[in-house]
Amino acid sequence: MKKIIIANWKMNPASEKEAERLARQIDGEIPRGVEVVIAPPFPFLSPLNQVMKKAKLGAQDVFWENPSAGGGAYTGEVSSSQLKSLGVKYVIVGHSERRALGETENQVNKKVIAVLTAGLKVILCVGEPPAVRRRGLAAAKRFVKQQLSKNLYGIKSYLLNTNRLIVTYEPIWAISSVSGGKSDTPEDAVRMIQFIKRVLKARVKPEAGILYGGSVDAKNAEGFLKHDEIGGALVGGASLKQLEFRKIVRIASKF
Ligand code: 13P
């Protein structure tokens, strides 16, 4: 299976012009054998769709309601069908930075359903905070298992078994803005990913792809991506540096 490398630009860059330039640079050099997704801020989705030929378009969030015409009284929100109409193929849901702003497990659950129902791929982010990890890997596993069970609660098997659910293990303590660039070890990430696969096995067929996120950069990417269990990476800070990101993409294309 092709590795998936997702650029989560978060609230960057500052202007549409810069976003287009960065997207062109990344898109211009995507080798075969790797899937690259760029997830810019909402206002840049449409312009990027015009400039990208190989990279797929991703959104960083979505609203759970998907009302029919005239029913969209949700100021500031964006629906899955609106995203789809802009060419979006992947939607990140449950990123820890959104959860930190108050997003609940139940809201994440509703968003996952909305994305799958719209026929888009969902990148569901799970991962434990620093305080949980300090209690050890077993505590982290319990935390992640609970997140998965709440976030996938009640989802019908015809939606789950579509090959459109991609889970990303992104431990909060390893995200560069929290950790200062210190990632998880590939060995522990693999252990957690094997655990997530076991948790999902009964419900998701064929197997969901599981990615790793948290301070992935050009230096450590190979250590993660060489493992068959790790289906790719969700990259934050390093995805804004075109040379560094292109290097990660090249590394991913080798496996
Ligand atoms: P960093 O790669 O900057 O640690 O960010 C990870 C992340 O939050 C991607 O979603």
C-alpha cells in the first residue's frame, strides 16, 4: 500500500499567494508510489485546487450538519458537501488542537459520520496528552482505546468498511509546538499502532490505514516510514518548509 503523507498547514501560511507558491513547489515533485495530501486553511482550498495536479486536497475540520438547501443556519461552519464541491478528498477530524478548543468526543463522532456519509476520507486523530503518557504506555493505550470507542460510536459497518477511515496516532506530547520537536520513538509508535489495529479489527474491514503524527521531519521520517505498520505521516511544522517536506515525501515513496 502506498504511504500517505499529509501536510497539515494549520493556520499557515499568511497569504493566498504564499499558499499557492508552497503548494506548487510540493506538487511539482511528487514521485510515484506515494499519496500526498495538502490540508491548508479553508480560504486556500479553492485556489490550491486550481494549482495542484498530483497532490490531493485535504481540509482541517468540518461541521457535522449537512443541511439541505436553505437549512444552513450555522454561522462560521463548513459542511462536508461544501468541502466536496471544492475538490476536497480528505478531512482531518478530531485534531488535538481542535479538541483543546472544546471539541467533544461526541462532536468528533458526528464529524466522522458526516465525512464518511459524504463519501470523503476521514483522517481521525487520536492520541494521549502528556499527563497520561507519564503514567506509561498501558495508560496511553487505555486512553486511545476510549477515544476510538467514543469517536466511532454507533457508526454503521457499511460506512466503516469503505476504506475511507484513516486513523492517525498523534500523541499530544510529541507535537512540535508542545514538545519542541521531540517525537515519539518509532518503536513505541509501532506498538501503539499495532494496538490500534487490534482494537479496530473487529469493526473495520479491510484494515484501516494508521498513520503517525508528531514532530515528523526529514531527519526522523525514515525511522517511522520504514515500518509496514505505519501507513504514513501527518506532518505539521515540517510541511511548511518545502525542501524538508519534499524530502519526507521522497523517503515515503521508497517504502
Ligand atoms: P508537528 O509535525 O509540527 O509536530 O505537528 C503535528 C501535527 O499536529 C500534525 O497534525
